[in-house]
Amino acid sequence: MPEPAPVLAYRPRPGRPARMMPWAAVQRGIDALAAQLRDAGAEPDAVIGIASGGWIVAQCLADHFPGVPVLVAHARPGGGGLRTELASGQDGLLCPAGLRPGAAVVLADEVIDSGRTIAAFAAMLRRDCQLTVMTACLAASTAASPAPDFAADRMDDLPELVLPWRVQRDFPQTIACLLRACPLNTSQIDERLRELGHDIHPHVLDRRLAALAAAGLVTAGPGGAWDLPGPPS
């Protein structure tokens, strides 16, 4: 039976604190995953990333296994549920790809919280592609069920991790991380972002901060300093 679409949907937990994960921490996590795989004697025939962020993790992890193909797994509706398909990137195109039945693969994602999404993709790859699947991620909740086979970090209280490639997409969490210590004006926010390797055009930064202010997610204080709103009185 194909998996229902809601199984794959990630739902953030309201009020959960956010934490930024810079590129250096991502690379340490990738190195740790590769070491765990080697220590376990696991030499994959392919590394597969779950679309879309998992594909970034998969490409970084595959650098440790030269010659191993990197594929992306994405799901399509059909037959009353979802089925997974594999593709490879060639000259900017996603081309259908396949692996021999029984091939051992590492299925990678960014963060595993409940474990539902990666478990659903692993089940579909076993069913639809007859693959032997190991699961891996950069960070996992210790409450994930099933737990990933490999994780660079396992946390009892998993925060909303803002990964380098999601700084713009997760902009409210990005700003919450930066303002948690103290109020900052726009120039100081820009400076902090540049220190982390992110160059956001000033016009874009101004518009996004104004949108957060309009939504009540940040407040403008004296001297143009942005701050997080206080608890309701």
C-alpha cells in the first residue's frame, strides 16, 4: 500500500527554540557520518538524498566514497498514495535513475525528528526498488522512531536547526537565533550573517525584517535595534 502524503509532512513544534548550524558544523557532521559508516564496514553502492535538503547531505557524504553515485529520492502521488522515484542530476536536469535490486544504499536527510519521513522513504525504496537501505542524518531526536542507523548528533531536546542552505527559507528562525542574545540593528544583523558566510542583499534584508515586524515576530526599538517580542503581559 503506497504511503499517504501526510506521513511525509514535517510539522514544526510551536515554541521550540531555533539554533543555527554553520557550514563548519555541517562538515564535521558529514565527516562523523562517514567515519561511522566505515567503522560499521558499510560501503554503499549509492548515496540517496531525500528531496530537497537531504540531497545536499547526500552529495557531501558521497565525497567520502569516490565513484559512488549520488541520487535523489522524491515521491509522487499515485494509486491512492505515494510511490518513490530515483533521479540523478545531469547538466542541470533530473534524469530517472535506477539501481540493481539488492543494492546497499545510504538514505540521507538533514534532520530526523519523529522519524516518519525517512521511515516512509526507506519503506518505499525497499518496496519499489528492492534496495537494502541504511538511514543517516546530521541530527536526530532520541525520540525518533525508528531511530536512524547513523546520526552525526543525537539530541534529547532537538531544536529547530537552521541549516546553511535554509537561512533564507527559515528566516524567522534565523533572526530569532541572532536576536536571542541581545537586540541588533540591521547593520549588525548583516554583519553577523556575513560572519556565518551569508551575504543577503540589504534591500532583501530590509524587506524581510519589515515583514517579520508586521507579523509581530520582531519589534523595532530605540536606535533602530530589532528585538524579539516579550511575553504577553
